[in-house]
Amino acid sequence: MLIKNNSKAIYGFNKNPFFSIIIPTYNVEKYIARAIESCINQNFKNIEILIIDDCGSDNSINIARDYAKKDLRIRIIHNKKNLGTFQTRLEGIKKIKGEYVLFLDADDYLDFKACEKIYCKIHNKEESNNKADIIHFKAHYLGNKNSTKLENIKHKIRYILPTCFSKKPLKDNKIVYNFFLRSNHFPKFTLWDKCYKRNILIKVNKILEPITANITMAEDMLKFFVIASISKSYLSINEKLYFYCLNNNSSTQNINNINKRIFDINYIINILPIVQKKLLNYKYTKEVTQKMSKNLKSLIILEQRFYDLDNMGGVDIVFTNSLDYLKNYSYLGACIASLKYWNRSLTYIRIIVYILSFGKIKL
């Protein structure tokens, strides 16, 4: 609903939005305006925008407040303390009013036609008589002009491999099989390149209630595993509707956060058996949790490729044999050792690029 206020056009509050867009916000003052503008300028207007304040220390929320004054579709929700991406998304799900939900990272942005195209796909009766639980779309992977040329090249290389994008509709257990078991490529478990039916996410919240830790790494893998397991229908849009941007300061990119990332991954490995018990009635649960555990162990070893191996903390309790090996081989050794748990194509690319560059390029 468009209303007038002091000669300025603003959008009024809508108690029945079709889409809810959740934006977890933590120290992203350089990017938050771009993310918000990509939402408020959507061609499809029946949306709400939830800015979840995760208690950062910069000017991000003040910027968001300025936008909220002009557009009543924006709601700002404040966490009582810093909860991390995982818990912040769960908090956002508790507050949504939309029939469908999109997750937008605050340092990324949406194509202006994203909501319109997703809405049309959902209501395309030729493809499905029922509204899909998951709508999958593609993404642009953009560099950062403030990052080095090498960092931008590395960003592109990380995402050149095939994903689990299915052009065909999927039903029931074929969804989780497609994303986690169909191939050895990196599971496409990212949350931001998909749209979800609200009632699916409400069920996911209940399943993941026991998890209270502040986690930011691999949390989307765990959450999407549950989503894919309980969903009944999947559709896709073969278009790039999301802009995934390089941000070297993000928790998943910054080398200085290695300790935290290793802790998060190890935490998820330990929580998997609890989640598995809650999904026993769904096909492939055991197979997926076993594969996820191996994938995550591989990621822990890979995280250590940039690490000072004399300062491992308590991590070597989990992988003693591997770490003894790594102390002699560092980057290359970590890549090779990780293949024990996950024979991953991207790891071979890392090894080849490292060797051909005489050790100068580390992906």
C-alpha cells in the first residue's frame, strides 16, 4: 500500500505480505544500504523486510532506521545479545508474516525482479498444482573493488564448479538426495539462493530448537539439510536473481576467524546425531548425516591450511593423526589430508593452482 507523508511517497505496513525477506545484520555499514535498496525497489511490492540487529558496533542499524522511517514494510528486530547467523535467522523466522521467505546476507543484494519472478514461478499451474516448498534460483558472484586482484580471482574460482541446481521439479526424498547424495560436488546448501514456504521454516525451527550455540560457519548446511529432508516439492528458476559479493571481512572469509570456524564446524558434527534422531522418519537421513560428517571433517582440516599449526588449541583432539602430518606440510598437506574425508574436486583445484603458482596462490 502506497501512502503519502509530508509530500514523500512511502510504503505503508502490510499485515499480509507475500514475501518476507530476512536480513541478519552485524557490522555491515558499508553494504547495508545496498541490500535494503535492492529489497524496497523490488518490482513486486507485497513484501516485508526484516532487519535483524545482531548487536554489532558500527552504524548499520542507524542506516536501517533511516530507511524504515520512509518504508513501513521494514521492521527492525533487536537481538538481546550477539547470537550469530544461525540463531539470528531462527529469530527472524519467528517474526515473519509472509507466505514465502527469502534470506539475504547484508553484504549481498537481490535483482530487482527477484520477487516478481519467484511469485510467477510459484503460481505457474503448468509446473505444479500446489505451491512449491523450495524455489531455487542462480546467483552472480561478484568481486570487490577494494580487494586485491588475487582475492577476486580466488572468489571466482571457488564457485566455478557445478552445483546441484535441478532444472526439473523434484518431489519428496528426491530433493534431499539431489542436494546431498547425487554427486561428490560441493553440496549446494546455501540458504540465500532459494525461497522457502513459511510453514516449512516453522517446522525447521522446532527441529533445531536444541541448538543454542552462536555459530556462523556451516550453519546453513545443517539448516538446509533439515529443509531438504522435510520438503515435499521443489521448483527452480534458471536465472541469476541474487548477487553474492566478496567481503573479506565476513566471518566465513576472514582468515583471522579460523579458530571460530573450526569450533562451529566441530559443534555441528557433534549435534548431527541429535538432528538425525528427529528426522528418522525421512528417507536418506542416515546416509546424509554420515556424508555431512565426513564433509565437515574435511572442512576442518582445510580451514587449517592457512593456520599457524603450532597454535591449534584443542582441535587436535579430533584429528591427531592428520595434524601430526600437517605440521610438516602446512597448506599442501592440509589439502591432501582433507581428501581422506571428502574427495572433493575443488580441493584438487586448490592443489593444482598452488603447485602451478609455486606456492603463491592459496585458495
